[in-house]
Amino acid sequence: MNGPAQRRITIKEVAEAAGVGVATVSRVLSGGSASPETREKVFAAAARLDYRPSALGRNLRRQRTGGVGLLVPDITDSFYARLADGVLSCARSYGEPVTIGVTGDDPEREAELIGALIEQSMDRLIAVPSGDGDMWAPALRAGLNVVFADRRVRTDVPSVVPDDRAGVLTAVEYLAGLGHRRIAFLARHGQSQRVTAFLSAAASLGLPVDRDLVVHARASRDSAYAAAAGLLQHHSDVTAVLAGGNVLGEAAVLAARELDVRIPRDVSLIMFDDVPWAELCSPPLTVIAQPAQDIGYRAAELVLRQGGRRPPAVTLPTRLVVRASCGPRVAPRRSS
């Protein structure tokens, strides 16, 4: 008679034993770059715990559990909530359940959640990626069927994304047409494509390309507010702001109110993502509308599609919705 089944060691336990992060363990075990000391720690911990990563791939191939995993940075952000609703709607039509994980835009947390999904033998995953392309190598090698949504960090993984380049260019062109030249961009983690599009649009229109006017925030409302307030306080020459998402747009509105900066008289504001409160603001916000629910639905279609060749990337259109938060350029504000 066989003895009791031995419990499978998880990648998180290896990380704890080695004194490193889950993402580092994933990178080392998949052949990625790391210092000799780190590699030695990881391999020693894996050997000591008798961790066998190759078993993960076998489980995926032999014991598919069904269902779809969905990883998003923040379920309280209305954009990601609508994206999740699109995934749920599509999965429901296929009769598939959805397991949702929240990464907080933290690559370490993302790697931990991916490891947990693999160990549950789930083989289909939709993700708004937080880590870079190398972070996803272990999951792909284990046979995980991945589709990226909203962001794209690997060209060999299917993705469904909004047309950031066209959206940013349209917004910057609109502001430049109103006479604005000192335009700032509020960005958060994972928006490198929007930042690149912003700098490219400014250069193409002959506007000053000043990287100091690209202000980054971490994935929290407090950080977004601090970034917006710092921008308005320290860059009094800025006459227009483009916010990379609705949380950043909300922060810009609140910071402007606290600092007695009038929109649009002192600063014009455009926000990525159309949300219900944008039209209820005083003044109503001009936005770059993006199809969050469609992004989720199309991503679910791709990951659930059986057979056939999947497109490497699906780009969905954005559109500028003009309201009252933008006006002609006026003289720069005086520094406080």
C-alpha cells in the first residue's frame, strides 16, 4: 500500500526559505538573470524542500480544471471593474467560472498569484500585467494559456489593448489647438506605452519635450493625489494636464480644488477613461473614452477559443469626448 500523498511544495515556500521574492524564484528557476549568490540561495532552498517545478507543466497538460483566471491591478478602479465585467459576461456564455486575483500592480504579488493558479491546475489566464515580459516566462513554459488585457509586455502573447497612441495624440492635438504648449502627463505604473505616445505626440507637434512634466504615481489613490498636487504646486508654467487614468484624473480634480487651481481657467484637464462621475464634475471632464468592457470580453473570447490561430494583438479604438474642462491657454500661474 502506498503511503500518504506528499504535499506539494509551493514556489512561495521556496521564496521564503531562500529569503527572496516569489518573482526572483520564478526568474531563477526559468533560467533568467540573477546574481550568483541569489541563484545559489534559490537552488539550495529548492533542493532542500524537494521542490519540483516540472510537475507544474505535467499537471496543466493532464489535469485541466476548467475556468479562467483573471488578474487585475485594482478591482475598485471602475476601469478594471468594467473590464472584469466583460470577462465574466463572456465566460458565462461559455459556462466557465472565473477566479479573480488583485495584484496591486505589484510584480511580486503577481508572480505569487500566477504560481497559485498554476498549482491549482488552471491553464487559462487573462491578465493586466504588472511585471515585465521576463516575469511571465515560467508561466508560459508551464503551458499556461495567457492573454494580456489593457497592457502588452510580450509580443508572443495575444493581447487586447486600447489604441493608446491614437488616444494620446488626439488629446495632445486638441490641447495644442487651444494654444497650450506646457502640457504635463500624470502616469501610473504600467503606462509606459502611454508615456511614450505622449512624448512622441509632443515632439511631432513641436511642443517642448520635457520629461520633468511626466509625473509618475504608484498604484494607490494617496500616491495619485501626491503626484497631482506636486505637479500643480511645482510646475506653475503648466497650463494643461493629461491624466493617464480615472484615478489620476480624480486626484488632479481634488488637488486642483485644494490648491485653488481653477479648471479650465488656470489648467485644462483631459482624463483617460470615461466614468459616470466625469460628466457630473464641475466642470464636466473632457475624456479619452476607452472600451473597458469590450477589452475584457474580447480577451475572454481569445483565451476560451478552441483551435484556430489567434491574432497576436487586438487594438480597440478610443475616442475624445469633449466637455468643459479644457479652455484656451492663458498666462501661466504664479508660483505660490
